[in-house]
Amino acid sequence: MVHISDQSYFPLRVGNYQIYTVNETDINRLSCSTSLVPKKYDLKVLVFDSVKNTEGGFTYLIHRYTRADSTQAWIILDSWSARKDVNQVVVNEGNTPYVKLVFPMASGTLWNGNTYNGNAVEDYTMTDVGKSYTQGNGKKFSSTVTVVQSDNQDFIVYQDKRIEVYAASVGLIYKETTQLTYFQNDCGSGNTCCLGTQDPKTGIIYTQELKSYGRE
């Protein structure tokens, strides 16, 4: 049996890149009769540099780019950073650090993803360590891990579902975020009554699926 290092689920090396297909629906509606408008685009994540950090390791600098489709040029979206040590992976999304993975990896492991950002405690759960995973686009990965960041399945007031899937030697292959508030007392004069329809009033529905990866 080939041993797969836990560290390989989040490879960090200057020049590494991943390209994803993103489907995103941003929601801010006054009535449930208003149509939702989904967006589809490509996202590129590129490790472009590294610097020594105070922990004695390296922090890797990341640019994220978007484009409407493969016929368009990439446009820079923002800059993130990531660091990895023997115990954990910390990703700075903008200026907010999140503990994305912890080591050693084992199904059922819990940790506070907000350890370093001062937000309320949020328990992440590791599941399906070492399991194979097939994406909706048909791509198969033989060894993956799923991190459930939140799974509040409340379809009346507020839904919060966030998961990320990582593959050995690849990194993040799938991300899903569904954060929705639902219509409550919205039966005003002349408006469609939205109460109890399970229609979202505000929030986001977002999926990010790996399309390709490599090195520049």
C-alpha cells in the first residue's frame, strides 16, 4: 500500500495553479417573485511567491483571477496567502485567516476554523479521509478528504452549508457555499406572499469545481 502524506492534500509551491469552474448566485430580493440570476465563470488560483514567516516556515502568496470563459483574458480578483506546518494549514482569505486543515488527518476530527481571526468559534469536521471522489464533471480522484465547515439545514429561517474537498497532490478540488436567509413576514399589500415558500431573500449559492491544474 502506498502511503499518502497528509501534507500532500494541500501542496504549496511557487508556480502551482488551479483553474475552477464557478457557479455563483448572489441573492438580495424584495419579493420571492423576483427571478434569481446565476453567474458562471472561471477562477484561477496561482501561487506566485513565498516569504519566510515568524513561525520559521514560509508563507505562500496567492493571486486569484477570473474570466468569463476560456476566450477571455484573466483579470486579477484579489490576493490571498497560505502557510502550512506540521499541525495545520492556515489560509488568509483577504485579511481573514482560517484553519483549513489539521494534521494528522482522521475522519471525525474537529477543530475551530476561526482560531486566528477572532470570530465566534466554528467547529470544522473532517470526513471521508482517503476516500475516492468523483466530481460532477466526471473527474475522479483516488484519495480525498472532505471538510464540513457548517451544515445547518434550516430551510425556514437561515441555511448555512459550507464544505470543501481536497485531493492528495492536487489541493482543493471542490467548494460549496450555501448561505441563505428566507422570506418571513413578507405578505405586504400588492406583493406575492413569500412566507413559508422556502424562497431565499438574501445570501449566496456558490460552487467551485476543479477544471485543471499544473505549474507555470
